[in-house]
Amino acid sequence: MVSVIGASLTEFGRRKDGSSFRDWAADAFESALSMSGLERSDIDLLACSSESDFFTFQLNPASVIAGDLGLTGAASMRVEGGGASGQLAVHSAVNAIRSGQAKRAAVVGFDPSASQLSAAAVKELYCLSFDAWTDGMTGTSSTVLYALSFQFFMETRGLDERHLAQVTIQNRDNALSNAKAHLGRRHSAQEIYASPIIASPYRRLHCSPLSDGAAAIILSERNSAPNQRRNAPRIVGIGASSDKPRLGARNAPGEFRSKTAAMKIACASAGLTPADIGLAEIYDAYAGAQLQAIEALGFTDDIICDLERDAFRPGGRLPVNLSGGLMGQGAPAGAIGVGQTANCALFLEGLHYSELQPASPPKYALADTHGGVCTTSAVTILGVGL
């Protein structure tokens, strides 16, 4: 098995201090390395995740980051899969260790999604992350495509604006206890209903922010690290899948079928079922996407009933996005998946902020990401006490 022996996130937000993604990557890595008890010379693989060269203005960032981190000589790679970039980088490092190509790896995700370009420029770039020919170059935005997908979903499940408000309120409220979160806020339902429509049914407060930041984890082959903590979480299952990039080409445009497929692969490799998962960090670029993901991952048979029972709140059957998720903690694209994995590891080991930490840490946690409107999906299952 592969153990997570170091985990760290920088603050997520809009950086105005003159620092760059290289500074944030170094900060996250140094903290994760210190937690691991390793030396730089112990790391033989660096996997970096960054969604867009337009954000960093740096082609081939992995070699530059390797130099910055003192990892010259280690194998280095950059992994990209839209919003799933960070989770796919985790998978690449896990597979390298499992195959014997590496014993100890650093995974570092980063992106200046907020400070490098104007919001209008970022919006235009995100349009091109779908099918640029049929969607992006027509002016169709990511919010419009996500909204269209959720319209199909909400109509068939009986969801309405109250359920979207519940997700926004919950995630931003969770983020209040996360000192590194971008948008820790208390919203009222009335405030959410009054915010401007961006693409029906999505209002401004249903959307995740553009954020800057970085996250890092250190992975090790089991028992190959000196003084490895006995309760270090292990990655027990990974899975990835894809769907047609254009919603109109899908049989069920409201369903996140690539996420369902990725979850089945991860559960099969771990020998688990969705019912075994006790905590989940889920990709919530929009409030409705969280609801679509919860169903696709197999966590509910009746989404409205479970929402009414507070199943996904802190203290519920399956706490979702205790960190605040993308909507609360923030969304520096390349750092999202790495940050989710780091959060899960910290929760399982009981090392997260005490206000966020479950009273009884679960045995298994799930990190979930996707790129496009769930076109590329990647999930990771972590376990502790194994």
C-alpha cells in the first residue's frame, strides 16, 4: 500500500502580496516534507498538477518546480486533466510507487487562478476547457453548461432552489472553521435567493470562487520511510474514467456517469462499497454539482430525503466538504485534487483544525474531482488503521 506521510495546504484566496505560484508550491512542499520526516534526497518522483499554462505563464512547470524545491535528479512530470488535474497527479504518483518505479513521491498542485488574469480572461479560458470547437468558440460558458446539466438533474429528482441554498450555506459555514479558506461566510437563504442569476438556476452565490494557492502531499511505499507514523493514512483505492465532452452527445446529460464509473473502479481496487466511506471531499464547482456528485458516487438513493435528514452535514451519516469544498475553501485549479487528498489524510489522522475534525474520525475517506462537466473524473479512497 501507499501511505500519505505528509500533507499541507497553503491559504487559498486572492493573493495580493506579490508572491507567485512558485512561492506557494515551495511553502506547501516544505510543510508536507517536514511532516513526513524525510529529506529532499529521499524523494525520487515529483508529480505536479497545474491546469493551464495561461495561469502560470510557464511551460513545463514540473522541471522549474523541481529546481525550486531542490529535487533536481528526481523524476518529474506535470499532470493535467482540467479540474481533475490534482487527483490525477496523485494517481500518477501512486501508480509509480505501486509499480516499483519510485519509493517516495511528492505531489504538488498549484495555480494562480485568481491573480494572474482578469476574471473575464479566466472565463474565456474556461470556455475552452470543454469542446473548444462546438462550445468554447461559440461563447458558451462553463457556468451555462453546468447549469444546463443541473437543469436535467433537478427536474428528474424534484430539486429546487432551496436545495442549492442548503449546499451553499453548509459549505461556506464549514469554511468558517478553516483558517486557510477563501470564503468562510454565513449566508441566509434570502441572501442567496437575492443574488444575481448567472445561468439559471445558478446564482452568483451558488458558484465557487477563483482562487490562488497550492497543496502538497508526500507519498511513501509502505514502511519504506524512516520513523513512519504507525497511523499514517494509506491510499487504498483509485479510479478514473471519462465521458463525452459535449452534453448533447450524452444519453443522460444530467448524470455524472464518468464519476460513477471511477467510483466503481476505486471501490473494486479497495474491496469497499460506498457505504464504507465515512467522510468525503467532493468537487463542488457549483452547488448543484455537489448534489449530482453525491448521487453519482453512490452515497444516496434519495437525494432529497437525505438532504432533509442532514445526512451530509457535520455530524451526519456522511459529512461532505468539511473543509468548505471549492465553494468555501477555494478553487486554485491545479491544487484542488491534491488539497482534497491532503484534507482527507489530515481528517483521518485527526490532525485537521479541531473545529472541523469529526468527533470520531472515520476509517475511510474519499477525495473526488472532475474536469469539464464531469468529462474527466478521478476519485481516491484513503483508509487509516489498516
